Amino acid sequence: MEFQQLAFERRSIRGFKQEPVPKALLDEIIEVAAQTPSSMNTQPWHVHVVTGDVLDRIRTGNTERMLETGKPDREIRGHVRYEGAHRDRQKRVAAQLFEAAGIGWEDKEQRQDWAMRGFRQFDAPVSVIGCIDRDLIDSTEAYFDLGQFVYAMVIAAWDRGVGAVINGQGIYQSSVVREEASIPEDQLIVITVAMGFPADDFPANDVVSERRSVEEIATYRGFDGL
Ligand SMILES: Cc1cc2nc3c(=O)[nH]c(=O)nc-3n(C[C@H](O)[C@H](O)[C@H](O)COP(=O)(O)O)c2cc1C
């Protein structure tokens, strides 16, 4: 597919077929992402691709520890709570997803169930854990580099019929992830991407989230008459 079409048609997938994703296909996807530019060509990214029992232990540990402690234990700094326009956009996409999934806004139990799905990485058959080299922990560029790598991976996956959701919740309990996936100490766990073939009968997979317009995003100077 053309990039234009991929960019406009891709959406996050949160319901997956219980079908394995061949390693050769994952290799292809990662190879595309490996072409991502990075600061001074440092390529500070690593991915740990997990499935089967390892992923199941991560799901269970992440969920149990979230229920026990009620708060994330990540290796990166995160926001406490979005405010203002960010909060509005967060609520809007949540409302779209809940509506598609048949979850009432006031239904605490169903909302909790949705959060649990996130902790379980939406029961995806594959989780791709994204890390950066720990010695770059203070380099904002390294996180930027990994972010670009992750987007390239998601787009390459979509192009091959593989759905994905970038899933912060899946690594909220990063110590569990570190232990179960045997992440080396010199790498920092930043994010995970849940991947698999999209389920056909999962309406939240069809949600098209909204975007700000170019006029709202971009400020031009010196373009008079251009
Ligand atoms: C860094 C990052 C973390 C995310 N974490 C989660 C998450 O924990 N749970 C979730 O359901 N979606 C998560 N998402 C997906 C976003 O909600 C989604 O990309 C956004 O709403 C836009 O929707 P779209 O991907 O369908 O275009 C995350 C996305 C990014 C980039």
C-alpha cells in the first residue's frame, strides 16, 4: 500500500484472533522499522518479541500487581493525569471506544473490565516490548527515535494485515515484564506493542479516532503570497 493510504486507514486494534503470527512475518516488520532514522544513527532501540507462556505470565503478573498496588511501576517518567485539551481528547477517544464496545460511561464494572484488557495487552498473541539503551536514559532523542521505530513497525504490520495497539498499560508493572522476558539490565523498558491478526467481530477495532486539523497544528511564518 501507499504510505498515504496506510497512514489514513491504520487504526489501533484491540481485539485479536487467537492465531499465532509467524516469526518470519515479524522479522519482516522489524526489518522495515529498522530503516527508521535516529539521532546520529545511534539506533538505540531493542525489541523483545514475546508470545505463548512468557506473554501469559506477563499478562497475569501485570494485572495482579496492578490490582494489588493500584498504581503503575514503570521505568520511564509518565504523566499523572492529562488536563485541559489533552484530557478532552483522551475522553473523546475513550467515549468512542466505549460506545463501540457497548460500555456505558457510568458503568464502573465494564470500564474496569476494559482496563483489565489493557493490562492483559488485549489478549494479543504477540507483544513487542520496546527498549532503549539504558545509558541514554536522559536523552530525549532516544525516546523520540524509539517512537519513530514503533510507528514504522505498526505501519509495516498494518501493511501485512497484522493489527497492533501501542499499549502503555501492558508494561505498567515493568519489573514483571523485565523478569519474565529476561530483559538485560542495560536496557530500559519504554513501551510495548500488542500485535496479532485483527478479530472480525470486535467493533472497537473499527473506531476511527479524530485528528486535529493542519490549521490547528501548524503555524506558518513568512509564507505571505506562497
Ligand atoms: C505511547 C502510546 C501509548 C498508548 N497506550 C495505550 C494503552 O495503554 N491502551 C490503549 O488502549 N491504547 C493505547 N495507545 C493507543 C492510543 O490510544 C491510540 O493510538 C490513539 O487513541 C489514536 O487512535 P488510533 O491509533 O486508532 O489512531 C497508546 C498509544 C501510544 C502512542
